Amino acid sequence: MVMKTVNMHKGLTLTWMGVAGIYLTDGITGLLVDPYVSRFGLFHILSGLSLRPDRKRIASWIGSQGAGDVRAVFVTHTHFDHAADASDFALALDAALVGSKSTAILGAASGMRDERINILPPGEEYHVGEFSVRYLESRHGPILGNRYLYPGEITPPLRLPGPAFRYREGGTFSLLIRHGGVKLIHHGSAGYLPGMYSGIEADIVLLGLAGRGDTHAYLENVICPVGARIVIPLHHDNFFRSLVGKKTFPLLPGIRLEEFRKACGVLPAPTRVVEPAVNEPVSLRDLLDRP
Ligand SMILES: [Zn+2]
């Protein structure tokens, strides 16, 4: 039995993996959200080639991060850049896969056993170690005007590996993750439902930037309601390019990162933008203790 301390976020670290992928651990239990390291090239995607998860890269990422403590892998929507590697991470780690019905179909088609697959309806809590995770209904970012690629649900029979269009959205969700008094929101896709955060507070928001449209409206609907002190941008890297051996990352074209930083600087409540290096653990206690 591990002794619980008052400072439950002591030792809590966050590692950004690129795109919307994060690894959270308290040193005893870890979880992953949207892990995606295969990073298929644009030509590969547009040519309709099969997306076969790069198991060597997945194993190497787990080994280099010492992420053997991961007990659950969460998927926020089932587009390939969030979900293509999730089942293989879960299989490699003998972890549970958690998400929508489309996530469950993806997991089964990837060879996961039914008992390791969990459909989590919005509003219900999933507990893993000292973490609790709740799905909140959200909306996908509008990449092409008001539209985006591959909407709708994944329906069986799903054959994998397959091309990008088989990875339909399956609904888009944000996650409220709690651990010993620390509250984080993972908002991985840049749409939102007005009012989705009413009555919810969070210290930190991990915020997807790709396809966000009006930045001020986005921040007003996601950051302001929850009163976050810290915003960590996600999904701003060019996910068609590999990150193997890299400490820095190429930005997605048109991501307007400087405009985003400035918009955060004029929010009514002081909000710090923290931009972690890719694959470098960040202590959440250090972040939150800094004034
Ligand atoms: Zn998407």
C-alpha cells in the first residue's frame, strides 16, 4: 500500500508527445491521451495508403520515456492523428483503451480483447490509480470553412490496417482529468459547444490550435469559463513530419502561434502560455507553484 500524502500532485508530470498526445504520470500510475508517433507523411495520407502503426517507434517511445506505468489509453476522437496508434500503445503496455463507440470498434479491429476496451459515456468517471477522467461532449475544429474531413462514426466491419478515411471522427470529446486536487482539461480539437464548460473549473488547459478559426471566441468559450491559469498549446506541430531524434518540431502551416500567444496575454484573468519541448517531461507542481 502506497502512503497518500497531502501533496498529491507531487511528482505529477506531463509529457507532450506531439499532435494532441500527452503522457501523464504520478510516478506510480500513468495514462496516455491520443498518443500518435507513427506520423504518416502527407503523401501517404493523400494516396490512400494503409496506416500500419509503427510498432518499433511505439516500443522505442515507451522505452525512452520509461512509460511502463501506463494503465489506460484515452482517445478524444478517432481521426488517424489522434487514434491510429492508440490500440497499439494499449497492446504494448497491456493497458485499457478508453473512448467512444468508434474507439471501441477501432480497438477490436486492432486485435484488442473486449475486456480491455471501455466505452466511456460523457459525464461518467473513469478511475485509474489516483487519476479520474471524465469525457465532455465537444465539437471538432472547423478545418475547411465549417467542415472537416471524415465526419461520422466508425461502423463495423472495420478492416485494419486501412487508409485515413476509415478513421472517421466518432464524436469529439474533451477530457477533464483530476489528480489529487489538480484539474486539467485536454481540449484536443479546436471546436467547442457553447456552455460546455459551465460549472467546470481547471488549473491547466491543454488546447488544440489547428483549425481554430477566431482565437478570441475560442479562448472566451474554453479558457475563460474554467478559469485556467495555464494554457499549453497542442496540435500545432506539423504531424505529417517525423519527430524521431528531434527536440524541436515544425509548425503546421498557418497555425498563427504568435497571434495565439498575444490573445492569451489580453484575457481578463492572468493566463500563462507554457510551451513544453516535445517528449520532455514537465513537473506540474513546478508549473502550478510558480506565481
Ligand atoms: Zn480530427
